[in-house]
Amino acid sequence: MTQRNAKPSEDLTEVPVNLFERYGLRARVSEHPRACGHTGHFVDLEMFIEPENEWLSIGIVSDTVLEDAIILLQEAQEYIGTLSGVRLLPTVRLNGKAYFLDARLSELRAVDNPHDSMKLVAVM
């Protein structure tokens, strides 16, 4: 992963409780109090803008709709694949690692290491 000397977001008012980064994208997870008294979370998705050397917020999602946001992005990815004729394999997370799901070959292949694969076995 490339280390960047980016300026922090100007409008950031909360310190994130966790930060995930992957190839010019990052997700900042922050806490917020809910009306019921429980702690909720927001995920601020940011994209690195090379010429300006800064992170730009491209979307904020509450933990209450995070799964729906993931599904929506997967549907958009599938749609773009039908337009371009290049269909990307779907991904799944298993034991903290991302895998491509290749139904044709009946296997899971690690996104970051294609040599790390697992055969899928039919259960009857």
C-alpha cells in the first residue's frame, strides 16, 4: 500500500474509531449517540485526489443501512458489467479476508492473492 502525505479532511469534526484503506479509497468509522441512548456508527467513504494531495468525502452511510448500501453498490457493479461486457466476479468476506466467488470453477479465490483458493463443495 502506498503511503500518502495527504492533508486531513478540513470538515472532519469527529475522530474516527477505525480507519480502513484500500487503493485510494478509505472508510472512516465514527461513533454518534442515538436518541435511544445507544451508540451508533457512521462510515464516511473518501477518495484520494492525487493532484490536490487530499481526501474527498464521497458518501456517508449510517450503520443502520450499511448492508443495503453494500448490496446497492454490488447491483451497480453488475449493471456496469452488463454495459461494458466485462463482468467482475462477486466478492464475499470470510474470516476477515475478501474472496472472489467463481461459480464456474466452484471456488473462492482471495482478492489479493489468486493462489490462495478454496474449492466449494456441494451440500445435498
